[in-house]
Amino acid sequence: MIKIINMLKKLMRYLTALFIFIVHLIPFYILINIAFKTRQDTSSRWTPPNALYLKNFSDVWTQSHLGSALLNDLIITVCTVALVVFVGVLAAYPLARYPTRWNNAIYTLSISTLIVPALTVLVPLYKLVVDIHGISTYWAMVLVLTTFFLPTVIFLYTGFIRTIPRELDEAALIDGCNRYEIFFRIIFPLLKPVTASVIIIIMLGVWNDYRFSLFLLQKRSVQTVPLVLSQFFSQFQNNLPLAAAGSLLSMIPMALIYLFLQKYFVSGLAEGAVKG
Amino acid sequence: MDIVQSSKKNPGEMRTKGNRLKSFFDSPVSLNLMYIPALLLFAVFIYYPIAQGIKISFTNWNGYSAHYSFVGLEKYRYMFTDMRTYKVIINTLIYGLGSTLLQNILGLAYAVLLNAKLKGRGIVRTIVYFPVIVAPIIMGYVWYFIFQYDGGALNDIMLALGKEPVDWLGNGPRAVWLITLVNTFQYMGVAMVVYLAGLQAIPKEYLEAAEVDGASGFYKFIHITLPLLMPAITVSIVLNIIEGLKLFDVIVSMTNGGPGYASHSLSTMMSDLFFAGQDAGFAAALGNLMFVLISLFGISSLKFLRGKEVDL
């Protein structure tokens, strides 16, 4: 009897897992179906295409300048990630190691900016970037993104550095290292795992950013993929297969990174959350 | 010899400039220099704009002209008498709290299911997490293909069932909930992963000991698993609330705030007022309201949940 109940339980679990799998696949299944059909094909979005119509992909590539958008995205993402990791790890070390009252206040101040949504300061921030002639420039975009991702980075690094035993620093100090050598030679190499997570979290945020790009990148020549595609959607309401093909193309870079580095995506997020 | 003697004569001179600099860099205080770049960035791109935002909210600036005048609390009075404001606040709360609730309940349920020994659980986890890597603006468009009135995938099902097609996103309150669901679909993978890590960190002995004492699966979940998951729950909920109250991209791609103002959040309404409405003063006032709202919810939920955590 118990055996049968256990069998049934197991079966229920498999069925639930299968159901979840199918439900979460549906949106992508629909998207793929649309992207490979011609514009004239009015069959249901549930039915797969008769033949794979690839012209949607080449058309959207040329018409929406997806190539240059990808390049812009790449430049902004690489620069932001590099800058935010550098500035963030520098800030995190003294805040984690020397929790004086003053430093704790600075830490709280930094972390509390996590709550400030970029959009609550949209009006003044936009005005500031206009005033410093930063609209439609890479550098202003990179600086703004760096600032708004910095609290997350400081949060993750301080959390991690606090778990490294202090005795390590003290031993190095006795061995004659100065405090900067301790940081660069001893602590920094230990930060590799958390750095991998930080890079992935920030990379996703920057690569997929829409709210900052919408306001700060107004010239076509500097626009990123999400921005270009969203304009494409509003322009070509009557040519959805093209838009679907563009959406599908835009997912490829991150999907590839995700498939190859999956363990970092998952472990990074989870560690940050559980330890925090 | 010479040096020693001279220093004996005049001990005050020991502290030359070079020495002082060296002893400064030897002390831990000097390390505080390392956070100066971060503070500078915060000052320029966050604190200064916050201060400016307060100033702009007291003006009638239109967003581009060089001239504007101070109008005192006029914009705030306008904001609190405008019925749209209340609608938008309620929408923002549904986006924020609704998706937090859904993401965490579903995320926890998924984590419990997919933590059990199942063949192929890895691939299910992968597909649940996958939307996290997609740009939210694109995710909104993908779902638009499903909810669209003409030829949308959902209406195909309605037709197949012999029912009338529905304009899913054409009804304000329903659009708000559908957007909440899409946001949940996209980010519940994060909650799932956080809870999976939390579940795996629970010492097996606790659960085994309870089993020996004859505890049921449900009892173990409520009295052992859940309390030990509290730190993970805190982090997940607080981050979800903050993120949810900021919701912007998905709304833009699914309804753009429509029909009318029915599905606007504070973020989308603000951007609309600033760029389309050319009322920077009102937009800034709304931004300040949003700032207060998010801080209140973020901090109070953190305080509440931290109090519920237990020590091992």
C-alpha cells in the first residue's frame, strides 16, 4: 500500500515538473513559430511553420541596424562592468575590514542607494547629463550605469570579504606587507568566485538595460539592442514576424553565455542572496 | 651615527613630511581613500540629482526651456488632487507587492519540487531560469504575441473552445494583473534559485531527527525548513519589492500605460509626464513620492522580516 502511494507521489512530481516545463516553454515556442513564418502566413501561432522562412532574420538585421546596436551594447557593457568591478571592490575592502562608526555610516549610505530607483531621479539626472553634454555619449552612459549598479557590487563584495578570516591580513602585515599589498596580493585573488557572480549580474543588467538607454542614448548611432528593437516594434506593427525574428536574435548572445556559464549565473545569485 | 645623534638632539624633527606620509599610508585610515571614487560617483549621479529633484518639484519647469519660476507646493497640490495619481499608486503597489507574493510563493514551491530527486530536474530549472537573461522590454513583446487581440495565441485557444475572443490588454485592471504575471514569469527563476540554495544549506540531520520523531512532511516543512529559510526569504522578498515597485520596461512593451492611464506605474507615468507632457515639475514631484514610497516599503519589509529570522 505504502509502495503504491509512494509511486503515485513520484508520478505526481514528474507530471508537475513536466507541466512546469511546458508552461515555461510556451512563450518561446510561440516566438519561434512567428519568427519563421512569412508575413502572409495567417495560420495560428500555435502551429509550427511549414518551411523555415529565414528572410525575416536577414531583413531585420539590415533594417534595424542590429549589428551596430550589438556593438554599442558590447562597448557599453564591457566598459561598465570593468569600471563598476574596479570601483566597487576598492570601496568594499575598507568598508568590510575597518568597520569604524564612520565607515559603517558610509556603508549604509552606499547600500541605501539600492533603493533609489533611477527613475525617481529621472528629471534631474536627465538635466544633469544634458548640462555636462553627455546625451548620446558612451562615457555618460557608462558613468551613470556604473553609479546605479555600484551599490549591488559593494554589497556583494563587502559580504564576501567579511567571510575571509582577518588573521590572513594580520599575518601578512607581520610579514612586512603594507596594507595595499595585502589588498592587491592577498585579498584580491581570493575574490575570484564572487567577481564571477558580480560580472554576470551586472552584465545582464547593463546588456538588457532599457530605462537608461531610452533617455540617455538618443542618437541612432549609439543605441543598444533593446532600444533599437523597441523602436522596431512600434514602427513595424504590421510586420510582426520581423519583430519576432529580431527578438529571437537579440537573445542569442546572453543565451550562449548562460548555457556555457550556467553554474556561475545560479551560484552567484544564490550566494549573494543567502549570505547577504 | 650622525643621523641618530641629530635625531637625539632634536626629536621633534623626526616627523618629517615623508615620515608623516608614510605613517599615514601605514595606518588603516588611509585605506578609506579607496572608497572615494565610489562616493564621488554617488554624489554626482545620485545625491546631487536627488537634491535637484526636490528643487525642480517646486518649479513649473517644462523640461527644456531655460526659464522657469518657483511655484511652491503647487505641483504637489496638483499631484494629490489628480485622480490619476491614486490610480497609479495602486497600480505600482500591485506590480510591486503582487509580483513579490507570486514570485516567492511559486519560487519556493518550484524549489521544493525541483530539490527532490527527479530525472531531468536540471533542464526544468534551466528553462524556468532562462527568462531572467532576456531583456524585460523584449519579454513584454513576446507576451504581447500571446495576449494580442488579433491573432494572439490566447485568443486562438478561446476560438478553438468556441468562445468570443477577448481584448486581454484592453481592460485596465486586467492589464495590470497580466503585466504582474509576466513580470512574475520572468523573474521567479531568481527566487527559485535563491530558495534552492537555501534548501541545500539546511543540515540534513535536522530533517532526519524530525523524521525519527515521526514528523510528517508538512510538519517538517513548517517547523524546520521554513524557519531556516528565513534569511533567504528576507533577501528575496526585499529585493522583489524594490524591483517590483520600479517596474517600467514590461509595462512599456505590453500596454505603454494604456488603455488611457489604466496600467501606468509611477515610473512610466513619470517618464510620460516629463517627455510627452512636458511637465518636469510634476514629474519630479511624482519621483519624490515614489522615492518615499519605495524607501518606506523596502525598509519596513526588511525590518519586519529580519525580526523573524532564527539563529542556528
